[in-house]
Amino acid sequence: MNSQGDTRPSSVRTQKPGPPAPISLWTLQSMLWSPDHTTHAFSPALFTAGCPLSCEMCRGSGPTCSGKIKTCEAGKDACVIVVGESSTKGRHSVNTYKGCMKFSDCYSGFVSTTMGSQDYMVSYTYCCQSEGCNQGSVPPPQNNRTENGLQCPACVVPFQETCPGTQAARCVGQETHCVYFAGNVQAGIINTKFATRGCATESACYAKEGAEVPSASYLYFLRRADCLPAPLPPGRAE
């Protein structure tokens, strides 16, 4: 724990903000292609208290989308881009979301979660705090499906907020943690309860209870967000 009581893993704590910079594909690639990147993009000179932020708003299939610049609602002080690749029962899709969210809830970087061999989601997210700063695009996430020997309890349950985790998910790539997320998920005008457990990268630990977290396809309202290191298999040293 650091001196401010921050319990987040060291690799997901926000680094010191850098100077304002225009967004370009090259900038986003250099920031996001490193899986260990955890910094927020912060432009304090372009965002002041009392002046609502405006961001590009869109959601669509494919690695990018475009929409109108709109004013963020009260309490949302960051623009975000999320590009995600997902598989649900083997149905594969790539989607993009651009919009507004709370800067304190926004994690810039790579996240991978696996709930089963045919159920997973990988994404890149970019957060920023200047006018229309999410009008660019981000590179699609790399999807490493190579098993790493770790396993986590797994389940995906709609319409309720508990999930038994009686199945086992085989972790892949950089997934070294087990997660348990539950709350509400919104897709368009549909809002329903959900619960899910599985493997995740350590970056997923940034999500906290009470956070409103967009993915490329859905908006999650988290009432439970547990994240612990995956247990080592027998005979495997740390």
C-alpha cells in the first residue's frame, strides 16, 4: 500500500500526468501497444472545473466509429475510446465505443478476460481530458490465446448478481488474476443484472465497485469487483 492508501497493484496505479499533446494514431500506438502501459492522458490546461467537457459520441461494429461531438453529462470529466474484440459462445465480433466517463474510473491500456474457451473479451481503452480528444482511433488489441497454465473459477450468468464459478477457465496470455464482476449491464435501452467470473490481466483490477465502465459493446455498472492473483498449479513455484 502506498502513502495515500492506494491498494491497487503497482502496475495499474496512475503515473504522473504528462504535458498536453494532440491525439494522433502514432501517439496512441506508442502509448497503447505496450501491455504494461497504465497512464491516463491528462490535459489540465484544456479542462477546467465548471466547464463541461465535450467528446465524440458513437458506438459501432469494426475497429473505429465516428459521431457527433456532444457535451458530457454532469460528473463525467473524461473522453474515452474503447476498441474490443469478443467471443460469446464462439460468436466473434469487433466493436468500438467513444463517449464520456468519469476520469477516476477510466483505465488507459490493455485488458483481457476469459470466462471459457469460447467466451472472452480483449480491449484497448484510451482516456483523455481535452475537448474532442477521442476523435482519433486506437490500434485493435492483440489477442494472445496461448494458455499460460493458470486457471480460475468461471461462469457467466445473466439476470442475477451471483455466479457459482463451478467451471474452470484456462487463463491465456498475460492473464494472471481471477475476477468476479457483478452488477448491471446496459445494451441500448435494455438494462439487466449480470454476474461473471474468470481469468483476467492484472489491469482488470483497476475496475472498482461503484464504477461505471464502458466496453466496446456494453455499459457496466459494477456492484461487485473482486480481483485476486490466480492460484499457482501444484508444483509450480512463484
